[in-house]
Amino acid sequence: MPSLKTLLLLLVSVATVLAETTRVSTDKPVVNFSTSTFTPDGHRAWLLRASEAQPGKDRIEVSELTLAIFPGKADEEKVETMILSPSAVVLPAASVITGDSTIRVLNDEFEASGSNWRYTHKDKRVTIAKNVRVTFYAELKEFLK
């Protein structure tokens, strides 16, 4: 009968082999990538989708970004704002998404587009640095007064 030490060594060896063979390789992109973030109360904050994602140490490079932003409230699952871009970099720890390519931001009140942009989820703020175009759908009373 094998000793306890021999059984433990065998288990450790098997676990090591399994761990080595089940590692996820990051040298190829993830196809049809999707991830969500949630508020501390458990309500959906955003849903990020991309045709491809290349995970890195502190960032995820994505192609064909579609970001749905939700109000983060219990009774509201309606999409508040949509952000679309052909390519972007997601910084998950900071809840920030940036891109040098074009962006299109859509919600019930306006549509904005441009390039060289940054979305900060903490502030729910999009900044667009180049070729900015905004169309307002909401009535702007006394805007030019």
C-alpha cells in the first residue's frame, strides 16, 4: 500500500499536469467576445461586445466594439447609451475604454461622432478630441439666448 506522502506527490503531479494543459493561450484573439459589469447592488452597468478581443496584462484590445450602457438601477434594464467603434482598448481595472479610431455615441437625446476618444464609466463621460459632430434630438429651449 502506498504511503500518504507518495499519494500526495502523485496528486500534486497530476494537478500540475492538468494546470499546464488547461492554460488559456492569449496569442490568438477571442472571437465574439462579450462581458458585463455590474453595480455594487448587482444591477447591470454595461454590456461590452466585440467581434474579436486580444486580452493583455492590464488591457483588452477589441475590434468592432458595441458598448451598451445601462442606468444601473433595479427597475431599469433599458439601454441608456450605445457606443460603437471599429477598434478600442478596454482598461477593466479603471472602467475606461479608449480609441484612436472613430466613435459613434447614441442615446435618446443626441448622437455624437468623431475620433480619438475616451469613455470613463465612473463619470459616464465620453470625450472626443477630433472631428466632432453632435446632433441634438432633444428640444433645447433658450439655447442661444
